Amino acid sequence: MHRFLTACLFVLAAALPLAAAPVVAPTPEAALKVSRLAEGTTLSEHRLIDQDGKPLDLSSFRGQPLVISMIYTSCYHTCPVMSQTVAKAIANARRAVGEGRFRVLSIGFDTAHDGPERLRHFARQQGIDLDDWTFATAGADTVEALSRELGFTYYVSPRGFDHIAQTTIIDAQGKIYRQVYGETFELPLLVEPLKDLVLGRVSSLGSWTGITNRIRIICTVYDPHSDAYKYDFGFFLEIGFGALSIATIAYLLFKIVRENRKAIR
């Protein structure tokens, strides 16, 4: 439990504390409780501004699972590390469930500084492809309201912002499905919930999509040695080997029975 709480501690990075944010520092345990209680909450409609300066409705992400990461662009350590960790997990998740089956949104909560240009620059610094990953921000009131719904706690500190290191997984209906904690985390903590949402653990076999989803679930596995997801067709090889063994035994039994019948005649 101590190690788990340590992973969820507030993280500090230098920035000018000019954006609106809570000023009372809660304990890590209190922040974790708020975050956990947010699971199951359906997000309201919020108007954001994307990295190109265009208005963006949060509801436009409905219909597919969504991964939300709260960052601020002047952060020099935690937010870049967390974004790179998320990027690695997202790459593996796409390998596991297929391209274009969920979306990613990073929201800059430093509303005084996180404008479109800063968001684009931050994305380039982290090597993030903006074709399939949206960066956005909003006014202070909107960011505070959305943060409350996400269970994301942040506040201004003497050297900058402190905030919980949290990545949130939203289902296709806009409901918070899972919280992932830490600026670094193990890949399955993010990939497996996305597999649940995109593929479903019990996929219908009545369609080709259902069949391919079931194959992905079975064959896409996490390899801790390479710290990556990969295809493993060992399950089907085992089935094939088992079927071949059964067929061989059946043939030998048939042959023995037939030879015995001939001997009796």
C-alpha cells in the first residue's frame, strides 16, 4: 500500500504560478480518494480549444474510448516523462487493439500559458504525432470544472504546480472507466482496460469483427522482458498440435481395429 501511495504522490515542476488553481494542498491520500471516487462519473459537455486554436467540444470524442492526460507545457520533468510513458503505452495499445479504435487527449491546465502554440511545441518536444493525438486547453472555469469531474487535483505551490500524476481512461459513452497513476507505470495498466473497452473480454463470434477481436485478445500479450505487447500465436499452435495428436491417435486406433477384423476373418 505504501508503494502504491508513493506512485500517486503529487509531483512538482517549475512554472510561474499565474494560472487559476486551488491553493490549499491536500494530502496524497485525500487526492487519491478524490480520484478513485471519480470512476463511474460521466463527463459533462465542455468547450475546449485545440492545438490549432479551433473550438473543440469534449462530446466530439464520444463513440470511442478516450485517454485523457492532464499536463502543463512549462513543466520541465514530470509532464514530459508522463507524456512519454503514455505515448509508449498508446503505441502498444494500438498494436493490441488496432489503429483508430480509441483517441487520446492531453489537456493543458495552466490556462494562463497553455495556448495553442505552446501545446504544439510541447507535442513536438515529446515526439507526439498530432494526427492522432489532440492537445487542448480551455478557460480557467472550464479546466477547474473538468478537473473536478476527472478527480484530478492540482494546486499552485511556491515553485510552480503540484498535481496528482493521473491518466484517465474514458469509455465510449463518456464515463470514467479507469484511473492510472504515476509519471511512469507498467504498460498493462493502460493497455488492458483499453482492450476491455475496444475488444470486449467476451466478444460475440457471430461476426468477422467478433472473431478478429477474440483473436486479438488471445494472441496479443504483454512480454515483461521486452516491456512491450506482441503477437503470440502459441495458443493456436497448441490447439493445432492437440488436434493433430488426437487425429493421429484416432487413425492408429482405426487401423488397429481394422487389422483385428481382418485377422478374425
